[in-house]
Amino acid sequence: MKPAQFDYVRAESLAEAHDVLAAEGADATVLAGGQSLLPLLSTRLARPKVVIDIMRIPGLDVIAPAGDAIRIGAAVRQAKLAAWPELPGAQPLLARALPFVGHAQTRSRGTVCGSVAHADPSAEIPLVLLALAGEIILSSGRGQRRVPADAFFTGLMSTARADDELIEAVVMPRRRPGHGYAFREFARRHGDFAIVACAAIAGEQAARLAVGGVADRPVVFDGLPLDGTALDNALDRIADDLEARDDLHATADYRRDLVRRLGRATIAEARQCRA
Amino acid sequence: MPRLSAEERHRVAFVLNGRPVEGQAEPRMLLTDFLRHVLGMTGTHVGCEHGVCGACTIEVDGVPARACLMLAVQADGATLRTVEGLAPEPGRLSLLQQAFRRHHALQCGFCTPGILMSLDNYLRDNPDPSEADIRTFLTGHLCRCTGYVPIVAAALDAAERLREAKHSA
């Protein structure tokens, strides 16, 4: 339970971090809050040659309104975003989901972008980013590109990030008038990894539902009926289509049942929250 | 741009419980091991070493943090508090520590330093928590002895006495 050896680079600018990533490629890994990376290092599931600490790069810990979206920089810690007074008005789904991310003792250090980079299939922040159709801003020495969340999460802890890229920021769309937002998850204990997590957005005509913890990445379903038997039938299809697996925490059947119940409850709550 | 090589040890300096300290660490050394083995501050306990149990929770720059989820080199220049910094003077416990003793909020004591550091920080920002607040907050810590009931009681009692102390001050 001790990390293997690595060089430690304290980057002072994005360009420096890009240079090291370009030179070392997959042998380098970016360290932000460390709440996901440090366990990987200590269990030696990750054995990088170089760890690049980006937390002292000026300007990365900024939450910035950007038109009809919010830009959250790579060094913004989860606790900082949760404490941002404008958050519940700007994006209620994110405000509702953040208290479920880890524990107070890890949100104090863990970053929003770090959770996105880690891409755990049961993590709340990737789920919310996908539900909102947000974007990931990747940058490298080659330049910058914006990737939609749906294209970014490619599988179990794997993403569209190239070896020489880092996440510079994520972009979360703001709340849209006439839409309601809700988040629910089921876990054995508050703060544990979700067995199933649901994020719902209800509009006037239809609902959008993102489901985490079941497949090897969060999955989003659009154009769902808002209630009634039609919603039940749609949730049945969703539960069956998701590739649920048995594991230590729950059987596939149990997860499918949770998708139906939690999905329905989350959509109902989102409908009630429509403003 | 500082690059600290894997094989060498590097100077790490920070403020610990109000006093400047320093030592040498390889980049891979966890902050828990630096505190305990390099500085000899063994009040911070090491349980799971991957951020789950909470025994190693300390305060870093004013917020609770798992010391096992930090490299020692990340702490360079920071301000840290550990359980050794809780008592106001030798032989006198803090109000929170006194409440833990009164309520028998520890048995083996392994998880206690982390829980104390978490609660000390939490009660500063949340002087009047409900039992549910305390229980949610404590999900970040594992205690295998007490069943948490005396820990929750001690936290609520400490909150009340801290409010009284602030009021009469």
C-alpha cells in the first residue's frame, strides 16, 4: 500500500504541464486534488513515471460564468463549487448532486475536473455533466479542443483524453427556464459509491434521464414520457438495455429494479421542481 | 519548474500545529508516513491507506483532509494541524476531547484522532448541528468499536459547550 517511485513535477504554468505530458505521454499522470489518484498510486493500479501537480498553476481554480454555461477550472475543488453561493440558481442539478460526492473530508480536496478525468462509472460529477450535455475542455501543446460529455466517457475509467492532454476545465450548462432538475442515488451508506444514481431533467414535453453505477459508463436517455404507463414502459426498456452486472454490492436484477424505481422517483421530483 | 526526482529525497517544510517543521521525503512518500516516521508525530493514525477509513484525517490549510491521500511533497508550504495540536496546553484537553472522554466516545481509540480533527473543523463552521448533520458528516469515518452512538452524543455535547463558551467569552 505504498506508491511505486515516480518523479514529481510542480508545474507553474499550463505550458509547463503540457511540455511534460508531451515528453512523457502515458508515463505521466496529472495530480490535482488526488482523491482518486492517490488510492490508485498506493494500490499500484497506477504506476506513472512522472506525476504532474497542477494545483499551483495560477488561474486554474476559477469558477467563471461563460454565457449560458459555467466554466469550472481544473483546480476547483468540489467543496469550493458546493459553497459557491450562485450554484443553486445557476445549476440546481449540480448543487443537488455535489453533497453525494465522496465525503466532506474528501470534497475538501477533490476537484470537479479530477472526478471527470477519473471517469468512475458510479461517480456523480460525470453523471451530471452527461445529463446536462456539458463539455470537457482538453488542452495540450497542440492546442485546445472541446469534447461533448457523451463522446468523452468511453468506458470503465476510460475517456477520449489523449496521452498528451489534460482537462483544463469543464463547462456545465446553466439551468434552463421551464425545466426541473433532480438527483437521487442509492448507496449502502451516504458517500459510498452509488449502486445506482439518477439525474433527471424535466421539460414541458419530455424528460431526460442519466443513469450511473449500472453500465461501465454513465448513460443518458432522452425524450422520455413525463409520467404514467408510458414512463413505466420506457424505464423497463432502459433497465433491460443497460448492461447491468452482478458484483459484490448488488445483483444485476437488483440494479435493474433500482433503475426503474429510482428513475421514476427522480423524474417525478424533477417535474415538481419545474420553475 | 521544480522536478523532484524519484530516487532522491527532497526538503519538505510546512507549519505544523503552529510551528515550522521540515524533513526529507522521496516524491512517493505519503504525508501520513512523513508525519509519523520523519517527524515522529504518531498521533495521526494509519488505517486503510486509501482514503476510506478516515483515521488519518488532519487539517490542511483550514480544511479536513486525508493525510494518506496526500504526498508529503504536496504539503510543502502548507499549514497543517494534527491531533497533537488540539489540546490548548499539556494536561488540559479541548472541549471536544473532554466530551469524548465524558461520553466514552472511544474504545480502542484507533479512529479517534481522525474523527476529532474532522469534528473540530466541522464544529467551527457549523456551531449548531443536528444529530442527522453529525451522522452524515461522520460517514467519512469508520469506527468498529462504538457503533457511533457515543461519538454522536459527544459531538452534540461538545457543540453545545462550544456555543456556551463562545457566548460567555
